[in-house]
Amino acid sequence: MALKKLVWLSVLFSQFAWGIVNIESARKDPVEDGWSGKLAVGFEGKKGNTDKDELELGANLACKFGDYTLLSIVNFKRSEVSDTRNTDKWMLHERFVNTLSKQSAFELFIQSEQDMSKRLNVRNLAGAGYRKLFADVIGTKNNLGIGGFYSVEEYDSIADNNGETIKKEETETAFRVNFYWNLSVPLTEQTTLKHTIYVQPTIEDAEDFRIKDELSLNVSITESVGLKVALAADYDSKPADDGLDEEFDYTPLKKFTTDYSTQLTYQF
């Protein structure tokens, strides 16, 4: 299958080549000046009554120079069920971090992403934020952040007109406030539990908000190789095509979705 042929090419080029994206889960804060990073790969297959292939890749690259850090994050996910693609999404995130003290930092970021399972053709956003570390005791870290961003989303609305499928392109812009809380707790020397919550209401409408809650277990197999198991829940009070007043019967997007994943990571 075409997806299988992409596995090795994707691994080779992933360092150049995902809703709300959990940046805290992907963040790697380098201690010393210079370059550092992390690669992640996940693959799932099933053969039988239903054939399924799923590929997930991720790459983080950080460059620290003094009080400043440049962070690049790339993610890609694709799955096919019985030769039919049902998931295709990617994300590119660039972040500039100015460390103000050991407990605080100011950040600027831009992001572009696509998620065809949510009929999102592209989302582009730019914003800024302030991050505060409130506790760092015996490896336990408690971070709070606040900021905001402006986003432009292009998506497809799908409608049924007497058996005929009608696709309509829509564009949505919004200013959103971004609140998040991240807790990292070491369970053993090799195992860390992480919990992150994002809340993103729009400035124009307080009833239009998005929430992401992710819980992950990170296991260090060796000094460089690790395993990550994550469960995430997303809620969008007003999905992109919510409230369309048209003559056709539009198929609504779900407000609540869940996602789980297992990844093998390599840190350098």
C-alpha cells in the first residue's frame, strides 16, 4: 500500500516536515546553549475483515542561545482503512522564547495546520504569551500560562441536497485568549505523568470556546529512547460549521472528540 511505502521516506524527512495543539507536551527546554531535539514515531496496522494502516510522526528541534530559545515542532498523521484514507493531518509550529527568569518567560509563536478529519483545510495563527513556573519540587513542575492569538481557518461544510453531496468552503477568523495549565509529576526515576489543560475563548463571544485536556505517561527506556502513551479530549462549543443558516441540510461536526496514541521517542 502507498502508506507503507511512505514510512521510511517520512522517517528520513520528518525533521524538515500536528483543534488545539498541546505544545507543553512537545516542549523541550534545553539547559545548555546549542541544539537539541526529539523524534517520535508511531505505527499501527490491522489485517483481516478490515485492513488498517496508521502512521504518526513528530519532530522537535530547539536552539538555545543565552536567554533566548527557538523552538520548531512538526507533526504528521495519516491513516487508511480498507485502502480509504480517513485521517490526514499535519502541523508546523515555530516559537521564540525569551527567558525572563528561572520561573518565567515571554513567548511569540506562529502555527499552521491541517486536519481533513475535521474538514479543516488550513488554520494559520500568530500570537504571544507569558509562562510562569509556580513549583519545581523534587522534579514536580507546575506551569501556568496566559496569552492570545489571531487565527484564520479555512474549512469545508458538507451538505446533502436530495442525495447530492454539496461542499461549501468557509473562512472563519477569531481573536482568542489562551489559558493553560501543565503539571508534570515523576512517578519513578523512569516514569513521568503529565497533565495539560487548555482553555481558549474568543474575545468576541464568550460562549465560543475550545478546551483540550491531555493526560500522558512518559517512560524512559534508555537515556535517549522513551515511550509515550497519551489520552486527549477536545471540546469545541461552536464548531466551524455550527449555526449555518442555509437551505441545505449540513452535516455538523462533533463538539466533543477523543484521541489516544502510543509513540516511541528518541531524544538528542
